[in-house]
Amino acid sequence: MDGREVCATVHRLHYHTAPLKIVRAQKQYMTDNVGVQYLDCVSNIAHVGHCHPQVVAAGKNQMGLLGSAQGFVNDILNKYVKQLLSKLPDILSVCYLVNSGSEANDLALRLAKSYTNKMDIVVFDEAYHGNLGNLIDISPKMFKRMTQGKKEFVHIIPYPDTYSGAYRENDSQAADKYVKEAERIITQATDNGRKIGCFISECIIVNCGIIFPPRNYFKDLYNLIREAGGVCIADEVQTGLGRTGEHFWAFEHFGVVPDIVTVGKPLGNGHPMAAVITTRDIADALGDYYSTFGGNPVACAIGIAVLDVIENEKLVQSAKAVGKTLLENFQQLKAKHCVVGDVRGMGLCLGIEIVKDKYSRKPATELAQDIIYRFRGQIVM
């Protein structure tokens, strides 16, 4: 070595006290450097399976043909956008292609601000929406751990947790009460001269622990936001493209139509691509937008292959069926073990709440970590 230090900064490792070195993957399995094969229940990127041959072939073939940036007439771009838009309500008719979920959420905020001329944003407590600076600003999961704290244009409302939140599953008015909490916070903000520009959220709230809102919650909350002059952004980066089973988008389960939808990880099955879809009126307020690599032909070819695999292999129906079986078996674990406090979710978007006891419902963090290590076949002392 020449004396210079080589440093690679990475995200916190899974199983960080005894990390896995994964060298290859196929379908739902990952294999480490000593040949041990694992069922992958961690990744949310390989949406149609690791190294799906149809997706790999599409990317390889297009890479050998054309891999230019945007700015040229290209049939494959038009085909992909048309195919993606066909999966959404008709009013969501304008699609921007970008490179990551973070970039998609960044553009969604720009669209909302341009359309409403308001900068204040409503978010769920403990939400996370990306790793760009302005997204850290609106992600309580991140900024609460940083010296910067909450900025004045961010308004935090409680997420509708009917297991350990203020209003629980035995309260028939839980949805109304959570909406009232949001209304109180928004009213307080407007009384202080703040003007609400948008509300951004996941509809099945993954980053807060797979929170499944009570019925009618999002209908009432979306109405509240729109009455305040804001628009509603559905972050489908982790829940889109049929992961929840039955529907293609999580927002469809709740009978709402967002003003803007963002989606990322699943679109490219590991290839970096994302999208923002909105209405014509909102898009017109932004004006010009350009992304060098968003919507390049290779990404579009891969995106088409992913959508085709989802349809041809009936993966939405599969997610529903497999999820139903998983949920039923998790319910059996809940009945058997006092530390399994709750199981919830739908399709392949499921959560298990590990608690100290079912009465207190207090999280058993260390036990949950130990269970994770037992799943991977190794207990680290």
C-alpha cells in the first residue's frame, strides 16, 4: 500500500455483530461465501425475485443496444410510461422517471410546493422518506436523532397505531380520534400563520412498524389536508407494485386517490429507478424538469420486464395467498407465545410485534434482536 487509507462507508449491516457476506442470489434465496443458502425475508428490492432471468435478459439486451440519457425520442420510454400509468387511476396521468425513491420524494415535494405555493409539510411521527437533505428534514425517524431537530415548516401528527398508540383496537372511534389529533395540530399551525402545502405518508406505514390504519382514516385525513389547501402524496416506495396483495398500490386498500404517487425500489428489481406520478394540473405548475439518467432505455427495458413478470406470474395474487398463509401461522404463534403481542399487515407486508408481555405491550427490543439472529441460524453472545 502507498500509505493512503482506503475507506468505504456503508449502511448499517444486517446481523452487524456477525455479518453475512452474500455472493450470489436466485429467486427468493441468497447464498453466502461459504455456500450456506438463506431464504431472503430481508430484501425489499428484488421485487420479482433475485436475478430473474427475464429482467436480467431485458437489461443486458438493451444495454448492448442503447443506453443513452433522456432527451431523444425513444419508443421504449413511451411504452414503459404507458404501461406504468395503466396501473394507476386515470387522473394520475403525468409520469416523471428518476433514479431512486429519495429522488422521487424530493421531486414530489417540489411539485407540491410549486402547485400550492406553500412550503409547510405534514408527516407522521417516526416517518422516513429518504436520505436527501430536505427529506431528512421531514423524516422524524432521522431528525429526532440529530442536533438540527424539527424545522418550523414540519408538522408531526401521530400515526394511527391501534396496538400501542393512544387509541386502540377496541375503540370504535379510533380513526376519528386520530384524525382529530391531526386536525388539532394543523389548526394550531394555521393559527400561527403556517400554510399547509402537502401531507406525505405511506398508506401502510412500514417505517413505523407496519401500521395498518383503521377504516376510513385516510379518507378523512386526505379531506382534512385538502380543506387546508394542501395536496396528498402517497409514498409507495416500499409498498407499491402489488406487495400488499389484491391491489397494485397500498392506497387502493383505503379507497383514496392521492394527488401525487412516488415509487422506487420495486420498479427495477434492484436496478436504480423510480417514478413520480401526478395530475396534469400539478405537473403544469412545475414547468420543466430534467433527469439525466431517469427513464434511460436500459431502465425502461428492465421496468417493462418487471411489470410483465408481475402480471404473467400473477405475483399480486401470489402475494395475497402467501401473505394469508403467513398471517394465519403468525396468529398461531401469537396464541402460543406471550411475547408475540400483535401480528398485522397484508400480503407480503407483514409485521410481528415482540413485547415484554401482552398486558403492558412494551417492546422487547433485545429479545426481537435475539430472534432475528436465531432465524439466521446463529446466536451471537
